[in-house]
Amino acid sequence: MSNIWSTEAWAIGLAALVLVLLGLATGSWFIASFVTLSSYIGWLYYRLLKLEKWIRKGARVREVYDDPGFFGVIIRQLYEQKKTYNQRKRRTKRILRRLNRNIAALPDATVLLNNEFQIEWCNEPARYLLNLRSPQDLGYKLNNLIRDPDLLAYLKRPGAKDHIEIDSPFDPGISIQIKIVAFGGNQNLLIARNVSDQKQLQESLKNFVANASHELKSPLTVISGHIEMLESEQHLSENGRNSVLTAQRQTERMKELIQGLLLLSQVESYRLSPDEGDRIFIAELMVNVTAALEKYSDRERINLEYSNDLFLLGVNVEIEGICINLIENALKYTAADSPIEVKWSETEQGEFVFSVEDQGPGINPEDISKLTKRYYRGPKSRSQTSGSGLGLAIVQHAATKHGAAFKIDSDPLNGSCFSVSFPSYRCSREQRKSARIIKLADY
């Protein structure tokens, strides 16, 4: 700093000396002052123009120069800032290059989208999974390049689903799973994965279970027939008769398991299109449901409530299976004197909701997410009854097949409510009548 002051002091002193000498030489102090000040201002302006030219060129480090005065302080400050910026820039570039190499090496297609779902960046797997090319497709909206109704609906409401599955626009024979994650406030990261092998494996397993279950039906029917014949024998000992009864119970249980597996493989087969299915009259459906519950001696505690003008578009046997499974669950897991409310209702959005509410022991929150898994029997407090563990899995898959949402609300102290909400495009009303409440004991 002392050098700066000394340089500026020498410049001012030199200007003052020139002013005195010119004034004495010319005898005109005005001319002397004008020439001296013009020269000093010109010298400052020259230094300023030189600084401006250096800054205009980007303040390049290799073109930096020195100035002994105040401009030197500015130059050195800009030089240090530029040097630090260049170091950070090089470090950031290295990180980005390493990140790009790592992302490019991933087998999953990765696409960076802005808040309007315009493509900002994509890696190489996006070429053969999503048919996206970089840099040709950068700046285009994703839904303009991949025209799929499921993808469009997912882009409008990414939080509505965890992921979707569509056919690859590059190869329709490839099934891809797409997941969108929001980050940075106004950006989205799309990750697409090839799930064809997984789907083929699931299809193979499903076909195996369906075929094996179908093949088991015939020998099981024969075994059941022979057991019934043994039951009618008069000369069986008490132990023998108990053994026959035990075998008969296990045979019936195996029949239920096989029937459940066959129904599960059926509901997993595919998802219905919005206009696909039979026109189901809910009142007639519930008559069939009540008939299927005749084997329960305590069915009079079930209260049915629905309107006589409800119609649903879907697969009748699967909708019936949803109702029966949920009601049977409530019968099995609640006390014999506990009421069960079964209701068909309509939301403001025109969706039909089938709900079964009980006052049983309830379910712990950590167990709710596991209930729809195959063969899951629930916590000890709810697993003392017989069952295949497939009921709620069938309900979940049947609901998904119809585009419906299966929801479980439960309080360990206040019972549970199982509900299935069917989308409005499957619901209709005709000849509106007042709702009725029916006890199954009336049937």
C-alpha cells in the first residue's frame, strides 16, 4: 500500500513541477494548468482503458499486467478472484466429467428434465431404451418425443405413483420401468430401467403356479372323494375317524389354497382398459356375495348399505372376489358379537367406494404394508384363524387390474377399515333410489 501512495505522490508531484515550469516559461498559468491537467487525466484514462480492455477480454490470467498505482490494486484483486474462479471451474469440470462417466456407465437410462419436462441432458442408455439422442433432442419436451398416455399422466402427477411401466419407443418388445424424482426445486431426474427379464420371470412363475394348481385339482378331488368314503365306514376306530376328519380338513384347506392361487394368477394377467369389462349391477352382485357367506353362522352381524342404482364396469367374478375376501377377513378376525359395516358409497369425484369396517383388534402401522403380500398371515393377534394368506393379495391385484385403489386404515384400539375406490370412468348410476340398510339375517 505504501508503494501505491508513493507512486501516486510522485505522479502528483511531477504534475505540480511541470505546472510550475510551464507557468514560468509561458507566463500563462491557465495554459500551464490546462496542459498539465490534460496530460495527467490522459495518463489516468490510458490506464483505465488498458484495465477495461483486459476485463473485456475475460480478465485472462495469462494476460495480466502490473500497474504501480491504484489500478494495480484492482488488477491484483481481479487476478486473484479470476485465479480462484479458474481453479474452481477446473475442479467442477473434473467432477462433472467423472460424474458423466459414472452416469454414462449405468445400465439405466437417465434423463435430466426441467420443470416443464424439457430434456436438458441424457446418457447413452437413453438412446436404446427411450430413443432419445443427445444433443439433437435437448430442449424438446419429453412427452412430444415419447407419446404414451401413461407417461403423459405420470408427468402431470409424478407423485401419484412410485413408477410406471411402458413399452420402449425404441423396441416395443422391451418393457421399461420409469421413475421420476424431483430435485433442486425446478428439475426432475427420470430413470428408466429394462424390466423385460423380470416380467418374463414373473410371467413364468405365474404360469407355473397356475398350471401346477390346475393339475393339482384333479388328484385332490379324487383324494377328497376317497376320504368322504372313509368317513362313511362304520368300522373305523375313534383314532382312525379323527385322522380322516383331519385329512378332510386339510384337503378343504388345500382346495381353498388352489382356488386362491388360480384366482390370483387370473387377476395378475393384465390391466383392463378403461372401457373393458362387463356392466355389473351392484345390487345383484351383493346378492351373490351374501349367498357365498351362508357358511358363516354369525353373518347376521354384517350390515349392508348400498343404493339400488349403482353400476360398475369390470370383471364380475373379480369384483365379487374383492367383496367376499374383505368381508370374510372381517368375519375371521373380529369377535362373534362385533358388528361389521359393509357399504357402497360415492365420492364427490364420482368414484364408487366399497368399504368393510370392523371393530376388531386392529393392525399395527408397521404391519399394514405387509398385508397385501402373498401368504402373509398377519401378527400373532390376528393369525389364529385358518387361511391361505392370499385374500388381500387377490384384492390388491384385482383392484389394480380395474384401476382402483386399495386402502387399509386401522387403529390398534378402534378396529380397521378396508376400502377399494373404483375410478369414475367405471362407475354409473341409473334410476336413483334411496339407499337401504340390510342385515344378512333377513336373507
